[in-house]
Amino acid sequence: MTATSAAASPVLPAPPRMTSRQKLVLTLLLGSQFMIAVDFSILNVALPVVGEGLGFSLAHLQWIATAFALAAAGFTLLLGRIADLFGRKRLFIGGMALLGLSSAVGGLATTPEVLLTARVLQGLATAAVTPAGLALLTTAFREGPLRDRALGLNGALMSAGFTTGAVLGGLLTDLLSWRWAFFINVPVAAAVVALAPALLTDSRIVCRHRLDVPGAVTVTGGLLALVYGLTRAGESGWTDTGALTALTAGAALLVAFWFVERRSAAPLVPVRIMRRRTVVWGNTAGLIAFATETSLVFLLTLYLQEVLGFSPLATGLAFGVLGIGTVVGGTLGGRAVSRYGSRATILGGGIVQAVATLSLVALGTSGGWLYLLLAATFIGGVGNMLLIVGFMVTATSGLPDSEQGLATGLATMTQQVGITLGIPVMSAIAASRTGAGTTPDAVLSGVTAAVLVNSLLVLAGSLLAGRALRPGRHSVV
């Protein structure tokens, strides 16, 4: 090559690199988000032991999980906006302190009332920490490759945390006590509270409006009623009067919220944001991603325990393969968004997840089918995490730093409603095929029917989101 041709060759810019401080901030925020994700599932395999130890009736056992989900989903949007108005760093540190305190109370609980109070406080802490932490993350990294990478790692660790919680809950319960599922949070929360003041930098708070109280009341009430109705429907059936009443009230309050925001001088969620195509369809993709994958874990738990006869600990360990897949998908997700765009990442991830899930329809009653389950959950975990990273980037892009708490609050609310929504819907589908049967064949019939619907739902959702996010379409819906 001549000197002239060498001089004419284009010099590619070096990819941006994180500073040492950014790496420390990322480690702190990712660690806290991972712990929050673990809390969603760490008690699931221990619920019968907890109920026996504290005197919960079988009918009321599910409220240990529901008390957490109600507070976490119901208050996320409100606390995400409070973080925008009064300081994300302040809310993040306060939420972590509350999480450590409530976990200590839960671990020391001797009555059902004290345990449920601790779970509600854990849910409130989660509703504060998750959107504030995500907003601190997105404002610490400018929109582009570094933010995409950070969100990819965040998504991977959150999804891996959900799986890790099941494994960790089984190990702690078998080796120590279910109380350590609470106590394990205390030192982690204390470390984050100690380090966060020096490491985190709050972005400048631009908006000083008073809080939109009517909007806060209607959206929080609507989400609480919606989550309660979904949980009640999963417990008592979709024709249950209490479930239908709660779902109707939730829908009415959310419609009222829309009209309140249109008339508010300082809305909790500006209507212009709710009309943005990236916000609407990014969150739609996220809702489907979380609803389908978490409900698939529920369905496969039924399969492993009721059909193959696995123990809770063995079931948790089997899902470790899914956790590895989500970590791989999260690692690839940021790179995929940077190279191909968030729309292509949503489409590709959704299709991979749908195909992997569809293969599970072939599951049978012999232990040899475990190999198909492990391979499909690994590949599906990769696809699901690509979909989640695409959703997070899409839903938080194109908005100023002053509204990142709102954007991440919406995204977090989507995640938590999706987790709550998926299980009762898929449980109802499985029950409709199973009927009153409890034999392995009957359970398998219900599981495979729900798995088929699960696969079709994620395929349809990702295709619709991909179509709506095509370049050249209007920025508002």
C-alpha cells in the first residue's frame, strides 16, 4: 500500500469508553437493581415454609407475594415523578434505606401481620429505588453506545436476578431458614447507602412544579385496583365478583387519569409523552416481554414439579440455564441496539423468544424432555433479554434529562404490571385445559396450551411494535 493510499484510508473513531467513575456508578446501580429483582422471586419457593412457620392459611399464602406486588406496581409511576421533582439521588438512597429496614423487619417477623407490613414496605422501597436508579443510570451516560451498553447490562442483571432469586431462595431455605431471604438484603442495602452519597451525582432538577395530586390519586388508585384485580382473578377465577369489580374500578380510574392529565397545568405524566410513539410502543413491547417470560417460568415450574416430580430446589437450579441466557442476551443487547437499532433488536429478540417458546409445546412426561426445556429456556432467555433491552432504550430515548425519572418510572411500571399480569392469565388458560385433573397428563395438557398462547402473544406483540416503530412514521400515535 502506498503512502498516498494509506493516507486516504478512513480512520474509524475509537468506541467510547467508560471512565473509572462511570464504572463505579454502574456497579453500584446495577448491584441495587439486581437485589431488587432478586426480591421479586426469592420467597416464591419458600412460601409453604413461611406459611407454616407464621400460621398463614393456604388461601392467604399468596398475599405474601401480592402485598409486595401491589405496592411496587401501584406507586412506581408516582415515585418516579417525585424523583424528577425533588431529587433522584435523595429518593434512591431513602428507598435503599427503607429496603434494608423493611427486610430486617420481615426477617424478624413472628406474625402474619408484621410480615405483610414488611412486604408492603419492601414494595414501596422497590417503587422508589427502581425508577430513581434507572434515571440516575440514563443521566450518567449520554444517549448512545455507552447508555445502550449500560441498559443492556441492567436488563440482563434484573432478569438474571429474578431467576437467581428462585435458586437463592431454595438454598437459603434448605440450608439456613426462610428468614435469610430477608436478612440477605440488609448488608447490601447498608453498603449502597454508605457509598451512594459520594459516588452518585444528581442531574440538575429543572422542574419545580407542585405535585399533581389528582393525577397521583387516580393513577396510583387505578394501578392498585388493576394489580389487585389481576391477582384476585388468578386466585379465584376471572368470573369472581371481587376481581371484576377491582378491574373495572382500575380501568375507570386510569381513564380518569388521562382526562385529569389533559387539563392539569403541571401533569404527573404529560399527555404529549403518552402520545410519543417510542414511549407507547416501547412500553408495549416491554409489557409483553415481562408478561410472557415470567409466566413461562410459572408454567415450567408446574411442569417440572407436577409432571417430572422435581423438588423446589431442583426446579430453581434448572432455571439457572435461563439466567445464563438472560445474561448473554443482556451482554449482546446493547451492542445489537448500537449496531442495528432498537426496532430491529425488539423484532429479532421477540422472534427468537417466540420460536424457542413454541418448541416447548413438544414436552412430554418423561425426564428426557428436560434437555429440550433447558435448551429452549436458554435460547428464549437470550431473545427475551434482547427484547427487554430494545424496550428500555426505545422507551427512554429522545427525552430530556429532566424527564428521565418519568420515562424510567413508566418503564418500571410496565415491567411490574407485566410480571403481575402474565401469571394469572396463563394460569387461567392452563386451568381451562386441565379442569379438575391433577394427573401429570392433565397438568401437561394445560401447560402446553398456555405455552402455545404465550409464544403467539410474544410473536404478535413484537411484530406490531416493530411495525409501529418503522422509520418515517409520525413521532406521535
